[in-house]
Amino acid sequence: MIDLVNFLKWCTILNGSLLVFWTLCILAVPDLVYRTQSRFLPLSRETYNVAMYAFLGAFKILFLFLNAVPFIVLLILAD
């Protein structure tokens, strides 16, 4: 049980950091991110914004249900 708690702790830390980094990139430098991504996948700016926010929302939900909640539950059960 300790190994699983440790595994979920690091998954939560790494995925949470990725989520924060991705959100900050989209909020702080959206034009740079759009120009970089449009080289690989030519989309209109409106379509790109919808896709980014949809992927960000999906990642946030998956992060919560697959990393954060199981980690918190195991911490509660370990006591």
C-alpha cells in the first residue's frame, strides 16, 4: 500500500505540474503557443482556442479522477 501511495503522490505532482505549466502557457503567451502549434497543425485561431480549452478541461478532469482523488483516498485510508 505504501508503494501505491508513493506512486500516486508522484503522479499527482508531475501531472499537476504539467497542468499548471500548460495553463500558464495558454494564459501568459497564447500567441506564441498558437504560432508554434500552427506550424504542425494549421487551424484557425477560433478552432485552436476551442481545442486547447477542451483538451485542458479533459486533462483537468482526468487528473482529478485518476491522480488526485485516489491519492487523497489512500492517504485517508492509511490512517
